[in-house]
Amino acid sequence: MKVEVVAIGTELLLGQIVDTNSSWIGEQLALAGLDSHYQTKVGDNPARMEEVLRLALSRSDAVICCGGLGPTQDDVTREVIATVMGVELVRDDAVAARIETMFASRGRTMPANNLRQAMVPVGASTIPQQPGTAPGLICPVGPAPNGQVIYAVPGVPYEMKEMVEGTVIPDLIARSGEPAVIRSRVLRTWGTSESGLAEQLAGRIAELDGDDGGAGNPTLAFLASGVEGLKVRITAKAPTEDEAIAVLDAEEPIIRSLVGDIVFGVDDQNMEAVIVSLLAERELTVAVAESLTGGYVAGRICAVPGASNVFRGGVVAYQRDIKVGLLDVEDGPVITEGAALAMAHGVRRLLKADIGLATTGVAGPDEAEGQPVGTVCLAVAGDEAERSATVRLPGDRERIRQFSTITLLDLLRRALLEGRFD
């Protein structure tokens, strides 16, 4: 069963409203094991709407239209669906009475144009859930039992969700005749490029796709997430949830063996949550001295529940005299690994932590010290072990600061996994 989503509304194309409805509907379809290969946005233009619906029906078994069911002149979804079905619109007196009752319950008189919402294509049925004045529609296209279907739901999110969960998804599952579930697992990585990751996994992707080049089970996909790293999404389809999870459980170690220790988390695990967990397991505390990141590292750690058990505090040592006077950095260049290590040791001693972290670098041309913008020195230091690195990071000032933060946390993660502070 292939299901396409069509979001209707000129405001979506103008960027006045972000289309969160389509992504939510797509998620529900995936959880129900229903394939969805296309999502389309179209403005409130009858000719273009009809073109989009006919295209959707040419490649999908069902279409979910979201929006355009209001009472105003630009709400023409009902009319366009009727044209595609080749039928007329007729008034549904039960729907009209329901809308009138809604207005009366609020002490208001129903405007006459709200009766437009009671117009239903011949052969269509209304969706039982109706939290607002706009009824949803189930519109068969072609003869039963193998005909296609268009669902029309309002664009108001809470109204749409009630109809999709209550009627649309159950009806699609019943029509599909092949109950299945689709589950995904995301492996989060840091420390390589998207092309590098694709190269590492090229052989496995070819194995899964098989000789015919079709999508295998599971499938792999890459999601570039900026300062949150690169994600490898493993997706499995099976008759039951347990069977789908079993496929994911079998594939995950294969992927990990191919990409190595760049995997730092799974699904919603961000880098700072992993760090707090690793520190807690080892009963270690950490403090941070930040120059160019200006508190970003401390902020990310503090955002994790339970951080108070492992985080001692931080010092934003932005000016040279703070680095020298407070953290015992030698007077001289401060964008060096030596300066970063001195900062890490200094904040560890100052705040009585087991481990000190530090960042120093060039986020803009006025801070260069002869170094190119994006040069960042990072350090992790304990009582008897230390680790430092110099990296060149891309982007503007904000991206350099964000990239520095997660790169430093990853440096600490690797040191902890290597047992450097045990």
C-alpha cells in the first residue's frame, strides 16, 4: 500500500506556516508499516491542485490531502476532489446540523458560508471524528474493492491528528490487507564526512540492495545533522514489531563493526547525554574552561538530567589575563595545544574536578594570532593523563563555536572509553 501526502495552502509555499503536518503524517504511516514515497505541497489553486492529485493517484494507492476544508472562498479541496472523482458535490444535512450545533453551543450564529463545509462529493463519506467545523472525508476513486482512495483532513493540527489516528490509519491498514510495521534505529556519529561514511558503508548497502538494485530489508540512509553529526538510519519492515526490532538488532552490530568508534549514540542520545552517563558510571567529575565557546560546553552538559552528579562547574576565560591569572596559562600565545592543556589542568585544580576540559581558538579574524579562522585547540586533562588536539573547523562564528563544543565532548568520550581516567 503506497500512500502519498498532499499539503494544501498557499501559506505553506510562502513560508508563512511550516508544514509540520506532513512530517507527522509520514511518521504515522511508517509506524503502521505503510509505504509513503512522496509528499507534495501545493497552493490554493484549483488547476494545480487537480494536477497534483492526479499525479499522486498515478503512482500511489491512497492520498491524504491536508488543508483547504475551511469555509472561505479559497478552501476548494472538496471541489477539486469531486472533479477528480468525476462527481458532483451535495449537501450532507447531518454535517450541516452538526456545524450549526457547534456554533450554537458557543452562543454564536452560524455564518451562511459555513454551509460550504457540509458539501460532500457524491459517493464519499465523512470521517466520524470532527473536533472542529471542518468534516474530514473518505473519497473512493474507482470501483471497490481495489479502487484508490483520497482522504481529506483539515490543516489545523489537532483536528488533523484526531482524524488520522482515529480513522485514516485504521482504514488504510484494513485496505492494505498486509499488516506490517516499519521501525527505524538511528546511529549517531561524529568525526567523519558524509562522503567518508558513505564510502565505509558502500559495500554493506550493495549487499542489502542485492543484484536487482532494489531496496533491501533493512535499508540504510544518511542524515546530515550539522553540529549534531551524521546519522545512519537503519529501517526494517516486518509483520510484527518484535520481528522488525530483531532485524534492527541484527544489523546494528554490523554497521558498528564497519564504522568503528565514531558511533557515539543511538536514536535520541546526544553527545552530552552520553558523556554524563560515562562519567557517572566511572564516578568521575568534570570542569570546563572555555574561551571561544563562551559557555556552550557547560550549557550542553547542564542540559542533561543528572548532570549535577558529575559537573563541577565552568570558567569562561575569554580574555588573556583570565587565562594567565586564573588558570595558570603561561604568558604568550593562547591558541596552542599547550595553552589548552594548561587551561584544562587549571580549571580542574581550581574547581576540584577529576577531569578538566578546555577550548581556545579563532572564531573570527580579530582573534587570529596568526592562525586561520576556524583553528581550535582542545584539551582533556586528568591528574595523570591528558589528551589534546588542534582542529580546523568550517563555517561562520556560530558554527565554529558549536562544532568546537561537540568535538571537545567527543574527545572526552574517546578518552573515557580508552580508560585513560580509570
